[in-house]
Amino acid sequence: MDDGEHTEPPGPKKALARWTPLIVAAAAALLAFTISPGGVDTLEEAGHYGFASLMPALVTLLLVFVTREVVSSLFVGIVTAGFVVRDLNIVDRFLIPSIGTANFAVILLVYLWFLGGLIGLWTRTGGARYFAEWARDRIVRGPRSAKFFAWLMGVVFHQGGTVSTILAGTTVRPVTDAERVSHEEVTYIVDSTASPIATLIPLNAWPLYVAGLLVGTIPIFATEQDVVTFFFRSLPLNFYAIFAVLMTLLFSLEVLPWEGKRMKAARLRARETGQLDRPEAEPLTSEELTVLKIPKGYTPGLIDFLVPLGVLVGTALTGVIGAAVEGVQAGSVEVFLASINVPIAEAFGLSVLSAMLVAIAKGMDVKGVVEGFVEGCKGVTIGAIILALAVTLGQVSQTLGTANYIVETTQHLLNPIFLPAVFMGICMAVAFSIGSSWGTYAVVFPLAMPLAYAISPDPFYLSLAFGAVLGGAVFGDQCSPISDTTILSSLACGGDIMDHVLTQLPLALAAAGMGAVLATLLAAFAV
């Protein structure tokens, strides 16, 4: 008699599902090698490798949606790029040049170690939990007001995608967690008020970056100041960003008539059961960042949260304030924009230091403080791996000319009435594929604006095209599972990346659809 447990062998369907990622990866690698023209000469002549330029991004996106596993999908995408360029030494060809840079070092240091260390310290001091209770008693009256608080913080922290997601997510998560707001909800709010807000309240580097891309491309862009002025004049026609922010506000107030099946299920799950994530979810924030380990005898207080947060925000804003003073003295908006340099690394570093000093001053021993910081860093290890691979895949897309190929194959769609919507669609596809709005701008803007000008030099029509490029790229960056803002918002809010992507995508698509329709209607009148 066998009284042990029987383990049923996997059925054919489960076995096939298990091998599907490997089958897809092998087929993609073979296809990429077969269709790629290979060689540097081809890349220099055409600016891309043809359809093979799309293969790494397509493989990554396909696998990430099929398997819901980001790390292996990103890695397979990078390996596929090795077959495209016919160089399988992806470490030397792609990984080291991408992650062995000063820019990635800043990402690793600031957004992962400093952020993880700060949250780890709060698990020792109880500062974030104390603030959540304080906000709940004095500001927040339930899930709806907690979500509005998250939206408001997203608007306040309008510096740009990555900065906004980290600052807003770190601030609001204790409050929304305490009010049973699902991580899918709060991550959507934080992500959808990051880059969209940065293009609507562009008191940051965005206007000058775009100006550098467009100066001299058409007659009305003779100087960078001309482009900056045009950027601000075109803000009302950046329809995706406007609809995204407004829909997020309505969603926060819980008056949006439709939120999508998955988001609705997440909201009901959190309210009824208190489960902030799906049972099968894999949140980026690990146990080291969520379980309180307050030492015996240590009394949490509001100071444990507000001092580090105040140092973080205050230091970050010094760059804007200093730039504003210079701009006023010079009487120039261009001087103000050119002078903005947010010291985000210093802000996070000083914030962590202040959290340590407060804890020590209140009686925690140095060993406990250091252990809290180290455990917080350990808690974001998976985020570091994902970001490293995402940054590498972005470099892969740039090397292979992915964006160039997409633009070249779609530029024949030049109907004047539909052109703004076509621009939006192209930018959505490019940014979703490469995970970068700025990378999309660098490729599309210098092509899009001369095309629009050739069709109609009318300033209103040009602003429609300009706003479409701005909004389309932001959509792709916001929704792509390989975008830094998607990853960092999930990290800061403690959510699962793919749960965030799948719940956010229907809402973002609705905003993009309304924006494209409105742009088309206005283009019909303009032309």
C-alpha cells in the first residue's frame, strides 16, 4: 500500500508551455541569423539591419507577455541581437559597454542602493509606517483620498520620468498600503503622472533636449530659443499627456467609468481581502523592504520619515530654484531651462545620511543602522538585474537601428489629415520597443517636423504634429515592460512589473486613442 503523495506527470499542454520559451528563443535566433544581412557596411548604408533590427525587441516583448518573466525575456532578447550582428560574445559587444558606464553607475547607486537603503532604514525606524498612520489620521480618509494623494504627489514631483516615479512612489506607498490600495493601482498612478507631467509642466531638461534635436531642421526653428518657445506653445496639443493625467485623476477619485477588467479585479481584491498583490505575483520589493524590524526600545516618530524625505525633496529642488533665480536675473526662459540641474544623486545620498543620523540620535546603535541599510540594498537586487538588462537592450536597439527601421517603413503614410495620428502611432511603437521616450525623440523628431512642414507650414498644424510625437513617445516609454520608468515605478511601489503593465495598458491605450482621434479631427480643419 502506497500512502505517500502521488505526483502526476505533467500533461502535454503543461509540458508544451514549459518548453515554449525555449522554442520561441531558438526559432527567433535562427530567424534573426537567417534574415540579417550582417556586416558593418549594411548598417552604415541603411542605418539598420532591416526587419532583423526588430527581432531582439519583438522576442523580448513576446516572451515577457507569454511567460510574465522579465529577466529571462530580456536576456534572450540580447542573445537574439548577437545572432543579428553575428557576434555571440554579447558580454563584450553589448553588456559591458551598456552597464560599464557612468550613467548606469548613477542608476545603480541612486535609484537602487540609495533607494533600497533608505527604505531598509525605514523598516528599522518604522518611519514610513508612522507617516502612513499620521497621514491616514490627518489627510487621508480612505482608499480614494489615498489615491488622490498619490496623484497629487505625482504632479508635484514633475521633474521627469525616473526621478518622479522614485520620489512619488517612495512618498505615497506607506499611505496607500495602509488604505488597502492595490499595488497595481498605485503603480499606475505614479507611472502615469511621471513622464506625462514632465511634458506638460516642462520645468526640466526636456525642452532644451528637444531643441537640440530640432534646431535648424525647418525655417521657424532657427535657434534653440525658437524651439523652446514652440515647445511651450504646443503644450495644449500634447493630447496623450493631457488625457493620461486627467484619466489618472478620475481613476484616483474613482469616478472613471471604465478601468479595465484586470485593474477592477485588483481593486476589489485589495479592498475585500487586503492582498495588495496577486497571490502569484513577484513584486520587485522583497521582504527586506516590507517587514518591520524595529529594535527593542526604539520609538518610531514622524521625524524618522519627514527628515529624510525633506532632505531628499529639498536638495532636489535646489537645482530648480537656482535655475529660476538665474533665469529671473537674465530675464530669459532659455537661461532658466539651461540652468536646471537637479542634484538627484546628492539628494538621495544626503537623504540616506540624514535617516542614519536621526536613527543614531534617537538611540539606535550603528550596527543596527548599517544592517538596515544593507538589507535594503539586498531587497532591490532583482531590480538591479532587470535594469541592467533593460539598459543593455536599449543599447542593442540603438546599435541595430531599430527606431530607424520603424520610421523608414512607415514614413510613406503621409496623408496630411492622418499624419499627426501616424506620428503618434510610430512613436508609440518605437518607444514601446526600445523602452525610451528620449531615444524615440532623437530618431523621430528630426524626420517628423520637416515632413509636417513640407505638407503644411501652418503653425497650428506643426504644433499638432509636435504634440503627437511628444505624447506618442511618452506612451511607449510609460507602458513598455523594458522601460526604466515602468521598472522603477514597480520597484518604488512594491508591485509586479507585468501586473503593472497589463493593468495599465488598457487605460493608457484609451488615452492614446482619444488623443489620436482628436488630433485627426483638428488636422482635418487645419489642412
